[in-house]
Amino acid sequence: MKNIALVGFLCLAALSCTVKNNQPTFQISISDELAEEVIDGRLLVILSTNPDSEPRFGISDNTGTNQVFGMDFDGFQSGNDLILDPESFGYPIEHISDIPEGDYYVQAFIQKYETFERVDGHTVKLPMDQGEGRKWNRAPGNIYSTPKKVSLNSGTSTALVIDQIIPRIEEPEDTEYIKHIKMKSDLLTEFWGREMYLGAHVLLPEGFDENPNAHYPLMIFHGHFPADFGGFRTTPPDPDLPDDDYSARFDIYGYQKIVQQEAYDFYKKWTSEDFKRFIIIQIQHQNPYYDDSYAVNSENLGPYGDAITYELIPHIEEKFRGIGEGWSRFLYGGSTGGWEALAAQVKYPDEYNGCFAACPDPIDFRAYMLVNIYEDQNAYYIEGDFKKTLRPGHRDYLGNVDASLKAMNHRELALGGDKSRSGDQMDIWQAVYSPVGEDGYPKPIWDRYTGEIDHEVAEYWQENYDLRYIMERDWDTLGPKLEGKVHIYCGDMDNYYLNNAVYLTEDFLEQTQNPYYGGTVAYGDRAEHCWNGDPNLPNYLTRLRYNTMYLEEIEDRLRDSAPANFNQQNWTLIKN
């Protein structure tokens, strides 16, 4: 691994730092009232040409990204300054000396680390979630400087003062229909060596209070960190919302009006007389590595799968009168949530009665995006004897590529270093799937600078998290428990090439016998990420209808598997 690309050191103003004469330097001081709570962390220095937005909000995979340099530091003492290590790795430009001369808006940012003494004997320093969903640039308690316009040239020395702190987040309040749960997890607390919590937003059915003996099926919506229950609104859309509100992601105007209208329509459907009665939960299981644990047990994250399945869900069912049996629980979600829905069904086949996995993260690691981690030697390049070609990482529905896999990984390397601490996609996959390294951090699947793949780590991934491989390996015992439960949906032009893994998984599922899998695999024509199953709706609408998309399939499943005392008309089970 390229040393200068990864090793950032704490350089104090009182010490000697080797700085080349032909490159800019950055000296960062911290105001006295903020410095006392800084010990370990990561310093980021961010450059932008955009005067209308803080630099910390503009670091992306596309060509419009801001520039960032990052370094870790340990044992900071109040009263000292920080000097950005001149060898700090940068993205998209790697070296400070290569920054073009010109005017920039510059901002310094510190992401704080907390020390964890885990039950496995490892001590690690990680940025703990603070209720924001593990987003470094919005995490309460992190500190930053006010952006400063500077003219950089070969000898510029820039002084920045960190004097701002991100305030804490207020938790949402309960309403008539939506309740909020936060519970201490004994399993996760033991693993991490400090108190750890799981949360959930719970949508209660119409008539919940009026029917105290009624018990309900549970729908588990997996996905990224939800600040509150999304997609449910008891009032009509705000009439003052502008019609020219444009969503570049979906190429549509008036998107917020559409979002609010869909949420209000769902409320009207939810409270109508003939609508089925059930409970929906959206889980909060953020952790030091990401906004989401991927809902499985992991050497690096701990037993999140067991904690969700055996602690959180039974707690919610007891408190809100869920039926509390595997036949009455269903999983669904898209992207991260799609992988989780399938993974939870595969890992806990008796605890759930069906999964609806839309645009899932790679479910067959022979197509880990465009990498076969078992056979390819390098993740970043398609290599030949005389030529190597950058491997694409992101495309649009016409196939136009706007990011390479190398760039996507280098971005995370600059933001979080080489210990999976960026809080972003590649780092969480690595943290969930990898064994623990000797240093206590996730063992890399590939060298984050060069892209060279570690095939011993790949073998571990295969045995523990390659969902297609696990189903195929264990079909004799898993098959009878998964029959009729697996439903997968994906656009055939998924932006992250996730459809490739679905194709491979479908090949296996279609040849299953004793039993035949008996589920669904469907593709959206020219549909991007995240198409979830309705060929008659555009992407932006299917994403807003997760809570009603699969009710017909769930009804069929309940008709075949629920006990006789389950009321098929309104989906309730009466317990006196």
C-alpha cells in the first residue's frame, strides 16, 4: 500500500514539519471553548470554488466535487495548533503540491473519534453516530471553521480557526399514529463495551386503541437511517411549494409536492375502512461505521442481526401487539434495505415469512458491482497484457459513466483513511463483510489505493455474506424454509450495476429443485437505481410506495401460511 497516501500524522505548530517550498500549507487552530473536548479524530481541509455552499457539503463522486485532504491525529492537547500533514492523501487531486494556483473557499473540519474497548479484546477509535445517521459533515459535536476565501499559490500559508460546532439533534415526538422506540441492546452493549441502542419508528394501524385484543402482522422496512417515519402525512401538501422545485436525480419538477401528495394519499388509504391492518417499522441501527448495520452479525460491527431479530422486534411486538410469530413478519426495502431484506430472510429463515428486495446491494460477489472478487486481481482496472482500463463505478440509464470505482474508493480514502472510517458505502461493506484485522479494524478486501484484491478476505466474504452462494451451498436445508419467500426486483440499468448480481442469483434460483424457490425475480426496462417492481410507474413514484407495493403478494402468503384464527379480511388475530 502506498505509504504517503495513507499515513497522516499530528503535526503541531510547536514541532518541526517538513514542508516543501512549492506547496501551500494549512495551519489550524481550535477556539478554547471547543478544544477541550478534542482528543482523537480526523482533520479534513476542504477546498471549493462555490461561494454559495459550505465546502463540507460538496464532496462527491462526480466531476463537480470539491477537493479534500485528510489526516488522522491522536492525543491532541488544547493550546496546540494542527498543521495539515503535507503528505496527506487528497481527493480528487492526491497531492497538495498539485493544487492549481487560484482563489478557493477553504474550510477545516474535525471528525471526533471515540475509543471503544470491544469484547473481542481490540481497542479501536471510531466516530460514533450522534443521532444523525453517521454523516460526518452533519454529526453533532463535530467542529469546523467558517469558510475562508484565500488565494493559493506555491508558497501560500493559510491559517484557519475552528470555532463552530454542530448542535445536537432533537428527537421526534410521538403522534397518534407514529410512535418512537429506543432501547438499550444487551447484545451490542456487551460487544462494544459501552451502552448501545437500537431504535424504530412505528406506524400503528387505524383503530389500534379501539381494539385492545387485536394483534397485527409486522412489516419491517429496511433502509438507511430514518430521522422519522417517512412517507406518511396527515395533512394535504403545502400549497406554497413551488412547481419549479427540480429533482435532478429523477429529472422532474415539483418533486416535493409529489412526495407530500404521496404521503397524504398513503394516510388516507391507511385509515380507510377496507385497508388491511398491520404495523410498519422503520429501524434505526446506525453504528460507528455507517448509518445502518446491514442487519446481520458481523465481526467488526457486532451481533446486529441477533439484536434486531431477537431483541428489538420482540420488544416492539410486545409493546404494540404484534402477533409475534415468524409467519406474521415480512421484510422489504431497496438498495441497502434490499440487501438487508434478503439477508435477514436467508440468515433467519424461520423468523420471517417473505422478503421483497428491491435493487439490492451485491447479492452475488462474482458481480460486486463490476468486480468478481474471487477471480479478478484488481478492483480498479480491467487488466490485459498490454493495457488496463479503469473499471466504471456509476452510470446513467443510457450507460454514460460519471465515476470510476477507483475514484469512489479514493474519495472514501481521503475522507476516512485506511481503517474504514469514512462512513460511506465501500467502507461499510468492508466493515460488515470482512474479518477483523490484527489492528482491530476491518481487514481490507482490496488495497484502497491500488485496488489489488486480497483473495483470502474474499473467501471469508463468500462463506459468510455472499447471499447467492449461501443459498446454493445450503439449499438442502434452506430451500424448504425459503420456498415462496424470496422476491427480487432490479432495474436493468441500475446505476451501480447491481442488476448483474441479480442475474447470477436468478440463474441459481431458477434451477432450484426440492423445492423450487417459488418466488419472483423481475427487471425494470432501462430503470435505474432503485426500481422496486411496478413496470407501470416511474422510479420516483415506486420509491415513494414501498409501504403498499407488495401487499397483494403478502396477502397471498398469509392466505397460505397463517393459522385459521387469523382474520384474512382485515389481517388481525384476536387474543383475549
